[in-house]
Amino acid sequence: MAPSKKIELGLVPPINKEYYSGDDEISGNVKITFGKSVSVKKICVNLKAFSETITRTDSEYQTMQNGMLIQGPECRTFHNLIDLEHRVFPPDNVWDALEGSSKPFKLNPGEYNYTFKFEKLAGKRPRCVKTHGGDFASFTKRSQTRLPPSFNTMASQMNKVEDLDLYFYTFGKILYIVQVNVELGKAKSWFNPFDKVMREQTLIEYIPTIKDLKYEKHITAFGKDVIFNNSTAPGFQTSSLGEQLRDRNVRTQMTVDRQQNTPITTPTISRTNSSTFVSPIHSPKVAAMTPAVLNDTQESLVMGSPLPTEFITVHQSSYKIGLPRSEKDHKMWLEVRTRNNGLEDLYRRDTIFRKGSNKLDRIYLVFETKDVDYIKSLPITPVKVQLNLLETASYLSEGVINENLSSLRLIGLDVADTASTLLDLHELKPYPSHPYPDSEGNYKVECQLKLKDHPSLRRLIFNEENYRHRGNLLYSFKSCAISRVFNLQLLVFWDLQGRANQTEVIIDDVQVYCQPRRRRAASSRSNAEPDYLPRYVEPPTYGDIADPITSNGDIKKLD
């Protein structure tokens, strides 16, 4: 026997055929079938979104009662992000004529079809922002909070206690729902004050535009910190795993003032105190700059003035490796260099190692030694390269943050067979900032690790298959109570005179997008600003023109 009442909800597919974005007008049709006469007050379609987080305290925060440790209660927080309503019955002219009357309409048996459409969500702010007070703990500033993407929409399928990693990962979710509400019944009375409502709903996946996904990072070149996202903030309790990972990032910055055509070194504000900053390139132009000029420049950077138009970001390996014979006198480490912080973001289908990608195409092996000839004689061989994408999903509730760390291997490759083409120690040259030995007779030299020349690495394209990690596409975001950030981890395994060693470079807080990088049309106006950081493309080298910063992609000494 067919049901007397039936609701069918159909949605128009998104523009990209996979998920709805801020540029989509979420629309569709509703088909309602009544097998007999029914009294209906109104029929509405709602677009709703909410966020839920659950956090638990670690054992060190458990309470003691009668000599026993008592597990603290879990904290649960809900955020209403959006609730849009589109009334499809009765029509507007009839609804306005009712003037608030709750008298229902009598509908005959049959099928009724309605269409609906919601406005674009790009640029909208969550409803919950209105309830955030001045002391409200959040991963984002109130003025910068935008609608977050769907997250953990498959939480019910992953919520299995057998897999603890997935179990705790599902403690945070963001859901977007399209819901049809058919309000039935007669007019309200004192003995029957409630309405009977028929509902039908469907879960959708929503990912905002690139502009709305961007967030202020906890480390920037301007020294601005994201509020409330570290374990040292008052009232926060969180595991130290994420902090330890960020502390392994050693980043320095070398800027170039285009007006004076001189390099200026400024430390990037970071969470680690063990960073060794790159010194200014040794040249007469730099030497001629007075300390007052340098101090004024650095002070302006700290105060938030714009950086020079060009700068080079240097990511150093977390630890230095002592070389055979005398580990104290001979050390080596790895450096990744990008122009204008090229590893700040990573789009789908970006090349990573290919020359001109401005990602991992300029990698240098740096040595600190008293004997350069000894370094040239050492049998140093790269045997394996591994690149990992490290995810940190953090959930906030009632002043407690729980972090979930996971690793996604992008590539793991044995390179021992081609090591001779990737590294040649006879190409050693002075480090840009240390062309001469220091007062203790230590030389600083470098040699390029040419991973960009490896055939498999140069073909590597980030997220070409549009991978889903734990049910979610690869994208970074921060909302009121959920933060999902990514770090890149480059591991190079070495054979040093028969001894196995490893260097690790952490690139902290890389903004990852599941959208491909947008390209500006050739006909667009030159003064139009794109909503992304354009990728640096290395220019060709001509015999009569010399790039003031690089020579064949390498930092060089300025005359």
C-alpha cells in the first residue's frame, strides 16, 4: 500500500559536478504526493548548517576523588552557521494577505511540484558570530570569520571504536543540509498547541571559494599571530604534538629592496627560538648601508609596513648532521628556498619539484666545515626521498583543544641509482651570506640537490586524483571551533660513508586548496588583483641580461 504522504527532494547538480561552492545557487525542486485531502499551513525549504565539536581532557587533567582518578566530563559545543528559508507554499501574495493567521489550507489528493533557489553563499558570515563575546575562544578573529566548508560528512561511517584514530577524528564535524518542512494540522488551540511536521532532508557538500577559505596564519612575515590557536593561550589545554611539529620548522627570510637594489635580512616571526637567521649577502652595497638604515627597515617590518617586493624564504632542516672524522668541525643540513614564500599555499594540480614551480625546485645541501677539500672527498649519497603531507585537525570546546595528527605520503622514491646526477660535491660554492671564513676559520659552502632533475619527481603533480583523506577533500580552513592545517615534511635519507642519516625539512602551515590554481585571462585589466598568490615562473637567462637576484635559479653574490 502506497504511503498517503510522500516528499521527494531533487537538487540541481553543482557547477563542478562534485561539491557546491560559494559561486553556486543551491536550487532544486520538491515533489509532494498526498493520497488524501490534507490540511497544510505552509511548505518551506531550509538550507541549514551547523558545527559540532567534542573534546576530552588528557589524563594529566583528570581529577582526584577518594584516591581515584576520575575522567573529566567531555565538552560538547554546537554552532549554528546558517539557516535560510525559502517558502514555496502558500504564494507570497496569499501569505501577505493572511496577516499572521495560522488557519491551514485544504489540499486535494494529488502531486504538487515546487521549485526553490538560494542565493550564493560567497562572503557570508556564520550566524553564530553574533553570539561570540569579547572573551570568546575561537580559532579565527571575529572580523575574519566566514562560512567554513563541510567537514566529516561521513562521520557516522567512521565512528568505530575499533579504530581509535578515526574515532577521535569524528569528534568534529560541519554539516550542510537542505531540508523540506511541510507543516500540517488545524489551527492551534489551547489543547493542541503543537503542529505536525513532515520532513525530508539531504546532506550536501559545500566548499567555499578560495577567498573565503583563506585564513590568517599563526606565523606571517608581518609578525601577526592568529588568536587562540596555541597551547600557551590562557585557559587552553591541548596536547603538545602539534606544538612540537611546528617547533621543528626553522624558517628564515631574506628580503630585497627593489628601490635600493640591496638585500636585507629580516627574521620571520616563528615559534622556535633556535632559528639561525640568514645574514645579508656580502657586497659593497650592503656594507655601505648604515646600521640606522637596517634598524629602520627591520622596525618597519615589525610594525606591519609592507615588505619589499621580493624576498627569499629559507626553510632549514630541523637538525644538523655531524659528518665523519669530527662531528663538531663538520656539519651539514638541508635548505629549501622559495621566492616570495612560494610554499605559503598549495593548489590542486600544482607541480612541486619541477623547475620553475617555486616549491621544491631549489634545494641546497649546506656544509659548515674547516676543510672544504675534505667535504669534496666524502662519499655522500642521497638514497631515498619522501614527501609527506601532515594534517593537524584541532577541535575546540569549552576552552579545551584536542588535536588529531595524521600523515599522507605524497611520494616515496629510491634515488640511489641516480644519485650522481642529483648531487655533485665538486660543484660546492660559498654560501651566499658567508663567502669568507669566520673568525674561527669555519667555511660555509653549499651544493644544489637537483631533485628537480629526477624524472619521477619533476612529473609529480599535487593531488591530481583529487584524493579524499578520511572522507574529506584536501583543503585547509579555520572556523570558530575547528581548525584543519597542513604541513609539508621533506625527508631525505643519506648514506654518509656507509652510515645512514636523515634530514627533515618542515614547511609549516601550508594553505592547501582542493581547487586548481586560477589563471588570469590575458585580456584582464593589469591593475586587477587576483585572489591568489601567483606562482613564480623562472625567467630565461640571456647573455646580455643578468637577474639581480639569481643566476640559473641560484642565489648569487651581488657585486
